[in-house]
Amino acid sequence: AQSVTQPDIHITVSEGASLELRCNYSYGATPYLFWYVQSPGQGLQLLLKYFSGDTLVQGIKGFEAEFKRSQSSFNLRKPSVHWSDAAEYFCAVNNNAGNMLTFGGGTRLMVKP
Amino acid sequence: DVKVTQSSRYLVKRTGEKVFLECVQDMDHENMFWYRQDPGLGLRLIYFSYDVKMKEKGDIPEGYSVSREKKERFSLILESASTNQTSMYLCASTKLQGENQPQHFGDGTRLSIL
């Protein structure tokens, strides 16, 4: 069965600093990977997705993620964090059969002024 | 833009009550999902449906049931609410199976069982 691990439960960065959120997956076939963001009191919003092709994918709000098959990772990055990026971030893998997603436990990002 | 609407943002019910959580989507999506979200556990799938009157169990279906009488509406039912069902519930929808479409989420219902 597939699984997704986000090793960092909480991360705090200073505004303007760079950010990397880690995601590792376990899946036998070619994964379809997603990053979602959840602002307080809101549902989940899609940041970006990887299906195939270029392993560096660009998303909304200045985020990008890199798929590394050899490391089974799909880490999310942003060069310069803004205070409005404070939220919870979820990595997810699609099991390629029915659009069902398996989610990681989430990483809560706090941004210091 | 896809709109997934959950009928209540906050709900407080008592132990033993029958609770209905409603979800409506406006994009004619075939697939609909119910998740619960708990700190540190991410989102866990309760039930999903890929067509009207069709339903499939997810990872944690115990204590829940669902209803899909119309394509746009997917209801989650707690037959006899218990305190361990206090949680955030999220509904999502997506297009046809096999196309690896992203899921679109509602804003969630925070349910408290007293």
C-alpha cells in the first residue's frame, strides 16, 4: 500500500528566508504527486501537481517542487517566504486508480516577522 | 472555478444523535469524497462515491454512512454520534476516474460531539 511521510510536523522560518518542505512517498508504480495548502479555517487548495515529464514543477504563489525518483521524494520549495504563506501543507499521492489520494500528516509552517 | 460547498462550517451535536453533513459541487464531477482531518494524521478517507447511488468504503468507514441520491450532492451520516468523531470533515470532488485529476475541496465542517 502506498504511504506518504512528511517528516517535519512544524517548521518556522523568517519572512524573506527560503523554504523547503519535505515529502517522501512509498508507491510501487509511477506516482502522481500533489501539494496542497490549507490556510486556517479553510479547505485545501492545490499548489501544484506532478504527473510526468519535467521533474521540476511550478505552482501557484511562487512555489515549486522537484520529483526525485531515486529518493522517493517530492519536496516543496519557495525562494522567499511571505507572512501570508503561514499555513499547513499537505503532500499527497494518487494511487492511479480512481483518483483516490493518500495524504501525508501535514507540515505546519509558521513565519516570523 | 469549481465550487464545493459544505453546508455548515461549525456544528455542535450530542452523543447518540444522528448527524448529517452535506456537500454540494457545481462542476458535474463524478467522484466525491469525505475525509476527516485530525492533527498529525493528515486526511483520512471515510467514504467515496464515483456515481449516483454508488459508494465505496475508504480507510475509516466505521461509524459512518453516506448517501448520493443526486450527482451534485454527497452526504455523510453519523448514525449515532460519539465523542471520538469530533473532528474536521472535508468534502472533495473530482472528474472521471483514471484521469488523475486533482481533487477540489470544500472549506470543511468542524464538528464537535459533546
